[in-house]
Amino acid sequence: MPKLRAVLISAVVGATALVAVGTSLGTASAEPVGSLPIEGVSDVLVDPGHQRVLVSDAKTGRLVATNYGSEVVKTRAGLEGIGDLELSADGRTVYAAVPGEHAILALDATTLSETTRYPVGATAYPRTLARVGTTLFFGWDKDPAVTPLGVFGSLDLGTGAIQSNLFTTPGGKTHGAPRLLTAPGRLVVLDASSDTTTGGNAWVYDVSGDTPVMTASTTAAPGPVAEAALTRDGAKMIGVGGACSTFVAPTSNPAQRTTITGELCDGRAVAISPGNGRVAVGHGNQITFVTAAADALNGSIPMHQYTVDRLAWQPGGTRLFAVTHFSSSYYLHTFFEPVTTAITLKAASTSIARNGVVQISGRLAVSGPLGVALPGLSVTRTDAESPAGKALPQVTPYDPNYYSFEFSDYPAAGGTVTYTVRYAGNELAAPATAKISVTVGKLMPVLTLKGGTVVNYGGTATVTARLGTTFSNRTVAIWADPAGPDPARVLRSAKVDASGNLTASVKLTRTTGVVAKFAGDTRTAAVSSPVQMLYTRVAVSLANSRQYKTAPLGGVSTSFYRKTVHPVFTTTMTPYPGRKQRLQFEVLWKGKWTASRTVDVPLTSAGKASYTLTGAHSVGLRYRVRAAYLTGTSGDNVNYTTYGAYRYYTFTN
């Protein structure tokens, strides 16, 4: 929230002079010029055309007009119980709700003399007003001694026609005259009372057409409301109520309140600037400000001994007016908003080499004269080594007209480096902040991995990672990713030894890819080694049956079969879904083993496969057969190509 400059407006030899008495938001307050001739305050209206502030007082029946310097310039008495004030679209007429007259009065904005009277009924007491175009809505009640119920009506300023009750739903009543809140095309009728059965009830109307159309409502009594206002777009209602609550509620569901703060008590005033939408809230002896998102308070002005009763913004201007009281006296205070500021930043390059220089240029843009010498701008660098930020030397703009500046830096940490430039502001200028990020290069370390090999099923392989020079981190993680759907896992994660080495072992049942990973540090880049493959054979064995004997033949153990018998060959192999085993049959022909038959047989889930060799069998020849797993051919590729031992056999009569 930008700071507000508090000023005292006083008369000096017939002229108006501005004298600053405060220094900054949080410590400044505007001392008033004398007290207002009132004993209470019903409403405050800023008349920008006449540069006046009008204050109504129901206790004395008085309407007081001051200039922007808090000097009383006009007073109108005899307005019994006067309540809300509204200004006509052309600024020539002030409308006043005067319950003692049972009427709404139109007053000349210059002289405060009555020009038109709009009676609303002998038993109606109009107290609140809200103008939408050429329609003046008013909230009224009957004599509180008779009934506390209130309703709302409308006055057509063109024809003078009055509708006394516009509630269109059952239960459309408030405790006392309702507060009327407006935004373009929208009207909220609010029970601004502490009554436990009706407090906070609200009815939301679309008033963009000729007839108000209710779009939302709540009669669940969500809680007391002392004062409220609508944001400029009409989407939210901000109010102060009981239990020290400042809340925001969507007008689409006015019962859905969100507490902005529950720590500030005695809330009496809410005002939203029609110019920039800034929200000011009066709590006891201070004025607080709500963020643009309406989710938190942001800054405050202590009023010391003065209690804030009403707040009003100058339409389209920079002033905030506050009516306060101390003891039995009432005062008008004026605050100026400071000039707005904004910082723009530009980097000579957004990608910087390691140990390179970062060059930033910038400009502080202001919406008006600062009035004082510009102090240095603070600079903070945030990076991996200074996550909380490290203050750098202040920079002072070298151009007094455009407030341009530049600075250089040599960040040691790599990665994203962010520079935050802040202007603290002063009593005349709001603070400003801007950020810019650059990417700084890192040292690329050397990381290797050795140990690729082929091992039998269930065997153990050892790999060794070697890490070169880094800044601070010396931890390496060695990962194993087995073939198939199983996820990769860490074999070992630890600091390398004095030579930069880290060794890990893995028991293998499948072909496995192994990689070493280094996560990097603030000055060294993350890196992975090339993948090393650890190839794993399957476990495979072959058995045969139905032979009538086994005996040596040609120096090898051979199974003998009658030529009328069909041998059965049974393979046992490491199982895997969809895997097949291959039988390769050969015959010794003219002194050479020659392929005679190849058969692929699916394995069972237990890794078994049987094959019966049928057909006519030649007598006297020597045969052999082996089982094999072929990567990619045997139904999968999770193991290394593996050949089993040969089984030799022959046929006899």
C-alpha cells in the first residue's frame, strides 16, 4: 500500500498554504484546523466540483460544508435527524435524507438552500441514500418506538415518482433503515445493525435496468455490520462488524464472509476510492488499508487521540478525508496520497557464463516530482547460496531527471540468480520494488562409470563411478534399471573416496542398465555418466528321456534310442511372461555338425517346456541338441543370449 502524506491546511493572510506535518505512513497524522460545529456524524460527502467536504449531523440537524482545508464555509441547520448525503450527476445538487421532515431534500450545492422537496410519507423516516443514474434509492424505517423494521424505496429524479417498498421477497425487512451500497449497475441493501436475528442480512440487486432485479440474498444473519462498501466492480463487499472483524464477502453470496483481520476493534468506517479502488478502513484510533486482493491489511496511519468516525475519498483525486472525534469535539483531517513510483530493470544478458559479470540497468519512474533528493536504492541478490537474500551496495541514480541507474555483480553461485531493487519511498513518494533474474553457468564435472560385463543368472557385478572436481557436493548415486517393468533403484548413494571413486555391487537376474548421477551443487552442474549395461544370462538346462541306455560314444556321453522310440526333451529355463525356449538340433554329417531342425517352444509360468522328436529316425548317425534363449527372438529382451549344454543321442535297431 503506498504511503499517505499527512498535510495541515491552514489560512495564512487570506491564502491557503500546505504545510507537511507527517513523515511517512505509520507515523504521520494530519492535525485538524479547529473543530467542526457538530455533535455527531451521520455521513460525509466529498464535492469535488466545489472542493468541499459536507458532513451531516443527525443530533443537531446540521449540515456543515468545509473547504479541503477543513475550514467551515457553509452551515445549514434545521434538518432534523439528517442522515445520508448524495451528489447529483452534474454536481449542482446535494440530496439529503431528512427523517424529521419525512422527506428527501434537494439542496443547492453552492448555497445549501433547498430547491426541491420529495415527501416519502407521513410515517416514513428516510435515513440512507444511494444514487444510481437518475434513480435515488433510499432506506427508511418507521418511528423506532413503534417498530424497528426498515425497508427501501426509490425516487425517480426525473419524474419525482416514489416507490416506497422495493423488497420483492418474503422476509425483506431490516432492523432499522438499511445501508445502501452501490457500484455500477449494482445495489446492495444491507442490514447494518447489531441485531442478532437480522444483522448482516443483505439483498443484492441488478439495477442496470428500469426495475431492480434481485440476484442474491442472505437472511441467515451472518453477523453485525457497522459499515461497509462495495469494490469498484461491485464483486465484493468489504465491511467492519462485531468481534473486531474486518471481512470481505462476494456479492454473489454475501453470507460467505472471509475475515481479513480479527485483531483490530472498534471498526466504524470503510471507504473505497472511486478513482483507483483503494480501500481505507477506520478502526478506533487508526486508519488501515486493505490490499488490492482484499485479503489482508497493508499499512496504517495512527490517529493517536482521535477516534475515526467516517472516511471519504475525493472522487478522481488523491485526498482521503477523515472525520474524527476526541472527547466531545469533532474534526476533519485531510491526507494526500503520494506520487506513484515504479522500477523497471533490464539485464545486459540473461545468460551469464560461470565467473562472468552481471550488468543490470534500471529506472525509477515517478508520477510527479519527488520533492526531495532521491536516496540510494537497495539491492538484494538471491541465489542458491543466499536463499534468504544478500544485501549488495546501494545504487544511486545518476540521472536526476529520469532516475536512471546501473550496477554490476559477480555472483559465485550458478543457476537462477535474482536481483531485487527497492525504493523505500518517503512522505511524498510511494515505495517500489522490482525483480529480475539471470541464469549463471556452472562448472561441468566429469563423471564416469566402469564395470559393464556379462554375468550368469544370479551372479554379482561390480561397477565403479569416478567423480572429478566439484565445489562442495561429493555425493554420487549409482542407479540400476533392470530390463522389464520394474522401476530403477538406487544401488548406493554416498560420498566418493579421496580418489573420487564410489563402488557398488548388484546381484543380477536380468540385463540391467547402470548409471551414476551427481546432483550438483551451487557452483557445479548436475551430470549423469554414460549408461553401462550389465548383461545377464538366463539359467537353462536340458534333460532327455525314453532312452534305453546311456554310454560313451565318440568320447562323449550319449543317449541310445530304439529307432521306433520318439525322444522327449524337457527344458528348464528362467521364466518370464511370453518367453519361449529354442531347441537347436544338429547331425554329424561327413565329419561336421550340421543344423537339422530348429524348434521354439513356449515356457510355462514355472519355466518348463517339453518337446517330443517325432518322425523317422535314421540308425547309426550321431545327433545332438541344445536349449537356447535368444534376446529379442525368444519373446523378450530382458536377458542376454544364452546357450545351454549339448545333449548327444543316437538311434539303433
